[in-house]
Amino acid sequence: MSTGTALAVDPHVVTCTLAPRFEAVRTARDFARTTLHRWGLGDLFDDVALVASELVTNALRHAVGARPETGPSAGDLAAFPAQGGPQQAMDGRLPIRISLVHRSPQVVCAVSDPSSNGPVAREADFVAESGRGLHLVDSFSRSWGWHPLAGAGKVVWALFEAEDPGAAAAREALGRHRRSA
């Protein structure tokens, strides 16, 4: 499995450590689904899952140095960099982590990785097979950004507007009874 530990001291701040393999993208989506449903925010899943997939993929490709390969060892990333610092794993390497934070009415999806280099949105090339990830992050989130971590690494985050499920149901009920002019 691609996860290390899921941490949840505060039930509205949860973190999952991801193994440096491409299966980590699926694990991040599963983690987002479980967490958002636990919070009653399942309606946000599609947008958060897409953004989480893009951010974890970027961490794997750029921070860890992975490239898609074929063959039996495609899931193993030999180039996982070893760096010191307070957040390093037991083997001396900084992990990739996904965190979800719910502070009503917002949800933040954050992915930390071992690289201190910030993400750079490329010019959109609609023929290329890659390079549109940050454009998708920008389109599906309210805002996004990144911050360096002390020592080494960075965190890339995206902000989503979460609506209180009760308020959404009330507005939907009101909308059904309105007359159109």
C-alpha cells in the first residue's frame, strides 16, 4: 500500500504520508474521498481529487525525480532524495505528504515534498501530453500557492470553498419552490 501513517490529532486537520510510487496518486484520492465524506463534504470530492492528483503527480515527477516507465519496476522510484531536516522519515528521506484542513467554510488540500523548488506553470500546450496540471489546479480551486519549508522541501496548497451541507439543502429546497418569472 502507498500510505505510511494517517495522522489526525485535530479531526479537521488530517495528513497521510505517501510512498514515492505512482500508486500514491490513487492513495491520495482515496484519502481525500474518505476524509471529505467523514466531514460531510462529499460534494467537493471531484475537484479536490483532481487537484490532489495533480499535486501528488508533480511531487513525484519533479521533487522525487520520477518519470513514467514501463516494466515491473515502474512503481519504484530510485531517485528519492535524502535530505536532512525535522520532517525526514526514518530512512533519512523527506516523504511526500498530503494534508486536508477543514476550517468552515473552506478546505485546504496541501502536498509537501522534498524539493525546495517552487512549481512553475508552463505555457499551455494543448498538444503536449503533460504540462497542464497547474492550470487545472488553478481552474478547480479558489486559489493556490506554495511555501518553502524550514530546512528543505515545500508545500503546495489549494483552497476550496466548502458549503455547509445544511445550508446547501435549505437553498436547494427554496429553489425548488420558486416561481420563474
